Amino acid sequence: MLKRVKVLTMTAALLAAFGSNLLLGNAIAADKTSEVSVFSDKDLNTAAWLRDAARLDNASYRILESLTTEVGPRMAGTPADARAVAWAEAKFKELGFDKVWKEPVTFPSWQRGEEKAEIVAPFPQPLTITALGNSIATPAGGLTAELVQFATFKDLQAASPDAVKGKIVFINHKMQTAADYGSVQAGRTKGASEAARKGAVAIVIRSVGTDSHRFPHTGVMNYEDGVEKIPAAAMSNSDADMVVRMIKRGKPVSLKLSLSSGANGSYTSYNVIGEITGSELPNEYVLMGGHLDSWDLGTGTIDDGAGCAITMAAAEFIKRQGLKPKRSIRVVLFANEEQGLFGGKAYAAANEKQISKIQAAAEADSGQGPVTQLSSFVRPEAFAVVKQMQAVMAPLGVVAGDNNAYPGPDMGSLRSLGAASFGLTLKADDYFDLHHTPDDTFDKIEPARINQATAAFAVYAWMSANSPVNFGSGQEPLKSRK
Ligand SMILES: [Zn+2]
């Protein structure tokens, strides 16, 4: 099956393909000749056939339809969380996975409750808002205070407490593109504690989203230890625009906020795992997956039902065609990503001592696709095989990335432990229009997009499982290169 070819350990062409950031210390001797294993032409033909066949298959679309119709929203720690776990176990079995099991994940649970806001002066009218995950409640009957506006979280950090004391902080940071998520998200996750330190009574941010619809975007926020907890909510982009127009008129703008959300003890959910067992190296495995939990406002379709469906279908398609992967293929549907990556951290902790068994890790958690780029995080001995994987994916419109891949939020902890990883970048142009809103629903799914992503993940799983070289998890140089 395998073809051995003589190649320069690191040819000029490979260097150009991967970029100079691949020069991992002394791992590469550019002028020596050695043997590197690569896929044979026959293997490459099988992978190309798999790519084209998977792209015509609708399994991921059907799985996502099933999850969003039969379970729907499944916020961590709610009764729907348990229904999602039961759905996942049953679906893996129905799809013919060889082994199906679940591993417990315990976390603090939060419940939403009622949420209301209205401008009480100078132009009374209701606002469309939602509590941010982890927010405490307002006092019964709500709280009313003047708004103080900041353009960004950094501006709030720079503000004098005199400007903030006794007020409701309004961070008006508009997200323009998906690339802004990291910087705009800081106001959501850290804004409440920063505002509280300066004496604010609550915080209501402009939603972290690129849409112009009247849907607020929820998402997790965190309280810093030792800082007073204040209620935290997000208003829709449309409402934020209106509040800005009011503020421009020069009179104080007062807002009444009522939330009854709060902590609700601890809860045990599960990472649900399905495996296609390998024929030659069953104890080594290729990982892929998404997170099973979602926020509660929509039906958790693009975030992250799509990732669950894409990876379940990719593995199932390989099995359905009668192809036998040499290494095992494991699909993990992670518990409670949204409120703090609890499932991903639990999986990494449970597998820390067996990192070398993970051939590769990759996650789908940025929507329905298509996949636009394949990047890697592998040892140099695997570069030639990665290049073959990139070539097989090229007809899908996938371009080659660098060797500094981030596999996704739930797999991030494994990468930090030195797990070989792949980044299958999902096109996220419209992702933040829907993300964490009531509008994250199944009608947004386009079969051509999700089928392409499924084909790319099938190629990733199949070629990683059958790779003639080990990708180097737990070994140098990946071990020291976090
Ligand atoms: Zn997600």
C-alpha cells in the first residue's frame, strides 16, 4: 500500500508551501537526504473518490435536521442537555458506529429566567435584550439608572470611576467582520467586572454580532474573584443604534433592567463519543467533533449542531462505503462548550497520559462551511503527507495553510498538551449574523455548504487514520510548542 520515495528532508518547495514559521528549531536539517513515507497513488485515488462521493451525500444535513427538530435548543445544565445526550447516543448507534460511550462532565449550572429592559427617559420605549450567560439577577422589580456609553472595552478600562459610579455601563462596540470577534468579545466576557470595579450597577452591551436584525446575541460572561457581581445583558444591534441616537440628543438616558437569571447548583452532563474502530492500529485514533450543547435562544443549528453533524456524517460515510481505516476514528460531541469549555477540558484531562495515541485532532465549530483552508500542527516528518492531504482537498476549494493550526475550542486543551492538530477553517462570513441568537435555526442550512464541509472532514479523517507516518502527538517538537 505504501510508497517510499527518496526526498530531501525539507525541500525548497515544501518550505515555500508551509512558510518559514515551520522551522522548528533544530528539527529540520535542510541539506540531508532521508526516506519519507507518503501515500501511494492508489491510496490517493481512494481519498479522492471518498471526497467526491461524500460531497454528494446528504447525511450531515439529515443528522442536523434530526438534532434541531427532535431536541432543539440544549443549553448546558437544562433538561434539554440530557435529551441531547440521549439523542447523541441513539444517533451514533443508528449510524452504525462500532463503539458508543459517554464520559461525565460536571460544571456549575446557570438558568436564564425573565429578561426585560426599557428606556424610561427621555423617550420611553422597550428594548430587545438578553441576559449574558452567568449573569446574576437584578433586584426584584428591576433596577433603573442612567446609561454611560463607551466605544470599546478598552475605553471602559481607561475611564475614571467618577464617570461610571451608580450608572449602567453601555459598551457600544460594533462588530464589523468575523475577525473582530476576539476584541469585541472582551466587553462581553470581562465588561461586568471592569464596570463593577468603577462602581457601575449593571452593564448592557451592544450585541457581539455582525447582523442588523432585532435579535440580541447571548454568550458567556465571567465574574472576577473579589469583584462585586453586577447584572449583565446584551441589546440587539438595532436597539444599540437607537440608544446611540437618543444619547446624541444630549439629555441623560435612563434604562430600567429586570433579569431573574442566576446560578443553579452543579450539573453532570456527558461528552458523547462514537468510534469507528481501526483495522490495524485500533488504539491510535483520529479525533474530530463539535460541541453538543448550545445556547437556548435559537435551536443551536450553526453553533454547533452543524459541527456535530458534519463530523458524525464524515465518519459514518467512511464506514458506510465499506472502507476500513487503519487507525480508529473517534467523534466526540463535547458537553458545555458555551459556558467555559468544560467538555473539552475534561476530555483533555482524562487523556493527558495517552496523548501519543491521538494521531490528529480537529473540530468543526464555526458554522456550516464550506471549509476554506487546511492547516496543520504536525512534526516535520509528516509534512509530505500533509501536503498530499491538502492536494486531495484542493478540488473542494480548500487552500493550504501553515503548520501552526488551532484545532478548535474544545480540542485546544489537547493541542496545549502537544496533540497533533488540524485546522479545517470554516467560512464564517455570515456566522456572526446568527451566532447565539434566536435566528440560529435549521432553515439557514444550505446542503451544498454542509456537504462540502463533510467531504473535507471525511478526507481529513480517512487520510489521517491511514497515514504512513505518525503525526507526532506528545513528542518533540509539538510537545514544547504550545
Ligand atoms: Zn460553538
